Amino acid sequence: MAGYFRAVRHEARRRSRRRHQPPLSQQPRRHFLGRYEKAGLARSGWAYAATAADYNNDGHEDLFITYWGQNVLYRNNGDGTFTDVTREAGLASSRTRWGAGCCFLDYDRDGHLDLFVSNYVDFRFDDVPKPGEKGTCNWKGVPVHCGPMGLKPCSHLLYRNMGDGTFKDVSDSAGIAGPPQTYGMTVAAADFDNDGWPDIYVACDSTNSLLYMNNRDGTFREEGLERGCAFERGRDDAGGMGLGIGDFNLDGSLDIFKTHFADDTSILYRNDGKGFFEDLTIRSGLAVETRFVGGAAGSWTWTTTGCPTCSSSPAMSTRSWRRASPATATAPRA
Ligand SMILES: [Ca+2]
Ligand SMILES: [Ca+2]
Ligand SMILES: [Ca+2]
């Protein structure tokens, strides 16, 4: 019993310390950087997104971060530190790319996590148009730097995990590099047609979003348009940003919530169970807000009523979509 009360007191002290500790963003910069340096994660660059998973099956979650320039894979050493293994893992590239979204998935179901990376724009400092130089370098009448319109879109990348700590770029042979080039943003892997094989959805900025369906033989086919989740209500220039994948109406199939740039609403696609989607944005009451830039991540959370709700990233918009409950957003099945 004495041990129990000791444990309770220890936990109370721990929680009290945490309560009185300022959030990371308010801690001294020296202290903040020191923690990253000790962990082997300090690095300067233009980072964009991160994903964590145990790619080498050693029981420790590893970390992959996209950058403009060179993406980075950190292997978790299991002792609170990480090692940059980008080169030895075969992920170093001589090409400058703007890595955007990323996710681990086992697309070939061999037990080794593979890696998908979207690219945003083909951006080099020496060929960037000046503000106002092109028609696309204006925004609401104000000359601005081009982007993404006016810059070249990109193809995206799939790396197969070879099971020995290395990855192989299979983007061409797997059918990923084939579709028209887009401005890729957030990516998510999920089994949208419930066939047991992971598919991939890519939210794209100012171009059609992409849905890669898994052919179960190591290749994919892009069917965003055919399956109803490429465009926002007929528009082909909506600025897709973040994604939240979840079963909002509790029918057992994964639906898609996608945030957009300012002037567009977020969008809700209902999955019919076979990987075809219906736009429920208006019927679900979500088509009410266009003032904010949707966050880089939408997320599904659960309320005490048992209904999932979705919100866009508080970093860019604090709008919370609590109206997306089954009572208001579920559409009858055909
Ligand atoms: Ca690991
Ligand atoms: Ca695999
Ligand atoms: Ca599937």
C-alpha cells in the first residue's frame, strides 16, 4: 500500500511539473535547440512535413522529413537519439525537389513499410519569375511572387522498402510518376475500396487531387476523377492543403476531409464503400467558411457523444466542424 501512495505522489509531482512548464514554443531557444542537438535532429533547412514509423522493424519509430532540397530519413537508435541515414538508405537525390507530403505504407504487403512523397513545385531560385512578370504572378490585383500557378508542377515519388534498410525508387514502374503533374501537398494512405490493399490520396494545390488505387501487383492506377474526389465542385483550381481521413458516418468505410486555401471551403467526401466518393460539403453544413487558409492537417477526433468531428489545423485556422455528425451529414445509400 505504501508503494501505491508513493507512486500516486510521484505521478502528482510529475503532472504538476508538466503543468507549470511553459509550452515548447515559449521555452528559451537555446534549451529548445539543445534538445534537438542531443537527439541528433538539429538541422537547418526548409522542412515541410514529417511522418514517423518503424521502417526497419526494430521496434523503434523512425522519422522522415521532407524538405526543399533533400528529404531526410532519421533512424531511431532506441536510446533517445537518431542518426541521419538518408544516404545509406538510398534516399539521397542529386535533383533539387520541393518535398511536401509524406507517409509510410506497406503497399505490397511484404511486411516492410514503403514510403510515398508528394512534391510541390519545381522551384529553383535562378528561374523564378519576378512579381507581376506573368499573369499568374498577381493575386487580387497585387503583383506577387508566382506560386504555385506560374511555376512548374511535379510528379510524385514511391520508394519500395527492400527489407535491408534501403529503399528503391519505383515511381515509374509502379505508375506513380505517370499521371499529369500536380502541385502535391498532404498525402494519406488508406484502404478506400476495402479490398485489403492500401491506396494513396494526394491533396493538391491549384490542380486536381490524386487518388492512386492499388492494383495488388505492385502498381497503382490514378482514378481521382473517375471516383469523384479530384475536384472541388467542378473547379480544377481549388487549393487543396491538408487531409483528415476517417469514418465520419460510422459505416465502416474511410471518408476524406480536405482543407483548402482561403476563398475555398473545406470539403467532405463520403466513401460509398467501394472507393467512390460523393461531395457532402454543402449538405453537411461545412460550406460556410472561406476566410481562412485551411491547415496543413485535418484531424478526426471523437466527442463524448461517440460521433467523430473534424477540425483543420489550429496553426492556420481554428475553425472546428462539430456539425459534421452522422445526424446531419450521413447521406442515404443508393
Ligand atoms: Ca526503427
Ligand atoms: Ca512493403
Ligand atoms: Ca484498396
